[in-house]
Amino acid sequence: MNFPVYLEIGSSRILLHVILEPLAFFLGFRYFLWLKKKQGDVIPTDNRTWIIIGAIFGSLIGSRLVGGLEHPDQFYKEGNIFLHFFANKTVLGGLLGGLFGVELVKTIVKEKKASGDLFVYPILLALIIGRIGCFSMGVKEDTYGIPFNGFTGMKLGDGILRHPVALYEIGFLLLLWIVLRQLSQRVSLQNGAHFKLFMIAYFLFRFGLDFIKPHYTYVTGLSAIQMACCIGLFWYLPYIIAPRKLTAKVYA
């Protein structure tokens, strides 16, 4: 397999990632609308609209902020700090920024109900499609691992066997999807518990994954993504310490 992966369309060659990235957003949003229609929504329509707006702008800011902080050593090399942050983005920062954006909007519109459950499976779908695109870029995008000669090691375009971290994440997301579905069938969860469980699991996974990815290490001994994960886990600490807060009733 040659990296990056191109699609041959007539006489044109298009990067697969260029197609899959917008497709992930499109299919994820369409899935959200389908679930909203099928399951109903505990959030009034006007407030849901503001929540989506908060999620979009929060994700945009968080993605660029954490993405830019991943490579602080490049600040002065590029000569334009604003361009540096605009050009770099990360999913983890988008999720964290989206979380804070939603909470801010909910405070403004005085919406007290949990609003995240409808987003969980659409986000999982979008992430899986997006990570397929990331994998197709090989080492041309910062979603590859450190050298690894084990059985999962793959050559991603530079002739070196590496951890295919994008594939690891796809596997984790599929497993998380199955676990959440099974859990919802066996346990009565509080409104909002699906989203909290998803975020906690994803923050924990990404914290560990960064140890096998090349990254800039701060004085804390952690990368920007790992520190962002710690912020997210601290936000959900009450539910990590007392997971029973997420449940209403356990079925026999």
C-alpha cells in the first residue's frame, strides 16, 4: 500500500483524505438528524440550535488552540503565530472546546438538561471515517506512531515500521460503540451518561496513545494533547470517582 492514498478519477488524482474529511462531517450530521427524529429530543428546538452553534465555535477554537500548542517549537520558524494556530488542528482539542462551548451556551440560555447523548454515535461515526482518511495520509499527517517492529508495525510512507495509531483509534472507537450499545441495553443510564462515558473513555485512550506518537514534550513531561486530556478528565472527575451517578437502575 502506497501512502498517501489517492483516488484516480478520470485523469485526476485526489487525496482520499480530502474526500473523507468533509464526508465525515456530512454523514455525522445526517446521522445526528436521523437520531433526533427517531428518538426525539429532551432539549427545545431553539436551545438545541444554540447548543449546536456553541459546539461548532467551541470546537473550532479548541481544535486550533490545542493543535497549535502541539508544536510550540514551530511558532517562530513559521513567522506568523496566527497562521500557525489556524493551520494546525486536532480532534481532541475540538471535543474539549466543543464541550466548553456547549456549557457556556447552556448557561446563557439557562438550559439545565444534559444535551450530549444525541451527539455520541454521530461523533463516533465521524471519527471513524475521519481516521480512515488520516491513516490514508501515512506520515504526511501527524497521525502516525513511533517506530515499532512488532506484529502491528506498518510502513506508512517513509520505509520505517511504525505504530499505525490511526488504525488503533478506529479499533478503539468501534469497540467503544459496541460497549456503549451493550451497556445501554443492560443498565438504565441517566440522561447525558452516554456522552460522559464516551468523553471519559476517549480522553483516557488519547492520553495513552500519545505515548506512542512523536510529540513535543512540555516541562510537565506530557504533550499538549495529554494535558488537554487531563483537563477533560478533571472536568468529569465526579463521575470517575462515583460512576453510580451515571446510572438510574441496574436490570436484573
